[in-house]
Amino acid sequence: MTPAGSLLLAKDLRKSYGSTPALDGAEFSIHPGEVVAVMGPSGSGKSTLLHCLAGIVTPDSGSILYNGRELSSMKDAERSALRRSEFGFVFQFGQLVPELTCTENVALPLRLTGVRRKEAERTALKWMERLEVDDLGGKRPGEVSGGQGQRVAVARSLVTSPRVIFADEPTGALDSLNGERVMQLLTEAARSASAAVVLVTHEARVAAYSDREIVVRDGKSRDMMLEHAV
């Protein structure tokens, strides 16, 4: 798939930590509703690529365009607003707030954008129902299983109707059965909402849920679909 019409497009990204290069000319593109798996061994630069794409880390050089706008030209407040409303995140260990109930955790991104509590929790429960965890609404993260907690985290990532979801090893802490179900629900929900998913993983069974794979090695990226098409 060519970069034309990409929702998120990165070119020639370079990022070093001290004298150690993490990205060395990496490129990336994703379209609305597409799931792209970013694969590679530990230390290859795949998580750094995700953090740059999400505007969390600023690359030393290169270009990242989101919806036609250069991320580096945005003010910090603008990038923060994107991460609250147009970007969703799923991490390996969920990172739910332990003091909040599951419903409150899912509603939290909406509350941070100023949505009233009742409305935010009503929307949260709709997403929890889609992720098959609506019966856990009153429980706290420490009272649910790992698989259930990760589904709650997926619901939280979708609650603002984001355009891009960044999933960093979303099944890394789960057994294979729970991991499969989380991936099924995540990709189905994202595609139904036309949200793009940037999926960082080192597992082939997880990458199988993607439309396309990009392999990162030594800070460089290869689009496997384009490579196979040559």
C-alpha cells in the first residue's frame, strides 16, 4: 500500500540516545481503518518508533505528518490534546488507575476533555459492553483478571473515538487464549470505528491480526507488503 492518503506518515526518522542510535532512517505509513504491525527483536527501535509517531518522543530529524500536519511544528499543548482525544493507547500491562473502578478508568479520557461524569460513564459502559467487560464496572483493577483488565484498557483506548490507536505489546502479559480474545476484540472494534491501529509486537500470532507488517531492525524499517509486491 502506498503512502498516498495516509493518516499518519513518517519519513527518514532518526533518533539517538547519547551515542546509541534507536532509529536510523525509519519510515512508516498507515491509513484510516488499517492495522499495521511493527515487528522486530528487542532493542530494534520499534517502541521508539511508536513513541515518535504518537508525539511522545521528538525525533532528532525526519518528518511525521498526522492528517497532513507536521507533528514537530505543533506546540506541546496541541500534541497533548491529540493524545487525549484523537490518539488512544493500550500498553502491555494496561496501566489502569488502581484507585478507580473499571468504569471510571474507561471514562477517564473523556473526563480529562471536560465531559460530564454521567455522560462519560454512560459512553464508557457502551464500550465496555462491546469489549465484554460491562459486568466489571464497579470493580477495581486489582479485582479482575489480567485478560479482563486488558479488555478494560482497550475500552479506555476507544472511548474518545480516536483516529489512531497505539498498542504496545498489548498481549505481552497474557496467556495465548486471553491474548487471542483481546486481539479479536481490539481489531474488530477499531475497524468498526475506522480507527487505525499501530501494533507493536514481537509475536507472529499477534501480527497475524494486522493488514500489513513493518519490520524494524537496527533502527531501519521494511514494509513487508511492499517488499513482497516487488
